[in-house]
Amino acid sequence: MRAFTSARYTVSLGHHSYPMEKYRLVPERLIAEGVLHDDDVCEPEAASVADVLRVHTPEYVDALMNGTLDRKALLRLGLPWSEELVRRAFAVLGGTYHAARAALEDGVAANLAGGTHHAFADYGEGYCIFNDHVITLRRLRAEGYAQRFLIVDLDVHQGNGTAVLCRDDDQTFTFSVHSESNYPARKERSSWDIGLPDRTTDEQYLDVVTDALPRLLEQCDPQMILYQAGVDVLAGDRFGKLALSLAGVAERDRVVCAFARRAGLPLVVTLGGGYARDINQIVEAHCRTITIAKRIV
């Protein structure tokens, strides 16, 4: 299984709540433990401005690249602007796209970042600058690699940006299982949303996901699955309100990967969120996701 990562994925944010170091620690650990070998780890080519403009407005892209976002836009984004942050955003987009191309060949691939589902056409929010899943599927479609997509978003937060960007796209089905009372306060409409109550545990969560996944294929006929595998569903996550264990998250990933394998669909895994106070727990959960994807699909 090929996994895409880059030193460009990690930039300094100063004293900030966003766990940027996980993008360095996850590939280091996967390599150290032999889950990934040197030949499996790939440096992605960054996305181009033209790729981004398939989804985002010229005004937003220009302001982001030139560092002229206003204070309100920066507060909504939640990240301090820098040239390095902009370069990172383009690199991460390239990682998801190249993972998708690899998945078409191999059945599964991962971007060891991405899942930036809160980005809208004309602004970013919730630590999400550009929407990597939507940019990737539109590029694949334009280049003739695939036309129909299923986005499985199991981050604790609803993928509101993805929902809006795909609302009028009848060839993309967006499925989100999230904490109903959590951010964003105003939910958008995905193709299928399942909002869960606070403190939902492993058994309850897994029942919902296991029941829903087969039903997705009754509603759409995808050629590829893009999986937002956020681990902020873990109990005690600073920005999450669910109560899954590490074992429960791993079982969730196993269920999704097994679903993709049974359906014969290429699977693209992106990391999504994770904000546990102990970064080692975040890294452990993300590493389990990649390990399971490599073993199952």
C-alpha cells in the first residue's frame, strides 16, 4: 500500500491547539514498526492553482496565497497565515490526489494528512484551508479517471464544506456520521447524515456504521470511496463529544475497509481530525487506521 507524506506537511504554528506534529510522527512510527517500507512512502507533487480553482473561488485563493485574508477569515480558519502554511495546503492536496491515483491501481492508498472537510468554495474554517476530497474528485473526473464517488466521513464533526460543495453533484454521494451537538452548530445537508448523541460508545457507533454502509450501495453506484477517518471520535478528545475506545475506532476502520473490499472499490484513506490531549493517543489511532487499511483491502 502506498502512503503519501512530506516534510511540507508539518509547519510551525507557535503555541496552538492544532496537533501539527502528528503529520511527522505518524509516518515515522509506521516506518519504524515495519507497517510501511521505504518503497511504500511517496512524496506527492503539490497541487496546482488550476486544480484548486476547480472548487475554490479566485478571490479566496488569491487572498490566501498573498496573505491578505482579513481578520474574520483568519479567525474562521483558526490557523495563523504563513507562506509555509500555504505551501503545506497545496502539498496536502497533492497527497490526496496521488493517493487516489494509487488506489485506482492498487485498491487502497492513503494520504497521511487531509480530510479537510470544513473548507467551502470561498472560505476555509475549522483548520481546513482547501477541500482535498472535492478537489481530488473533480480533478479525477476532469482527467477521465473516475466519475462517480462515495465520500464516507466518520470524523466527529460533520463535513459541512464537503456537503455544500457536492450538493448539486449527482455523481457524488456524501455520507457523514458525526456528533449531532458538536461543531458546526449549523449543519449542512449531506446526501445522508447520521447525527449521534453525546457520549455514544463503541457498540452503539459500530451498530450504526455497520448497518449503514451496505445501504449506501443501494443509493449510489460509486467507482471510488474517499474515506475521512478522523480519530476525534475517541473518548476524551478535546473537540469531540463521542466516547469510542481505541479498539472501537480500529473496528470502525476495519468495517469500512472490509466494506470497500467486498464492493471491489478503490479506497482512499485520509487522516482527518484528532485532538486528544496526549498526542501519542492520536498517533496510535491514526497508525491503526493505516495498518488496518493495508491488511484488509
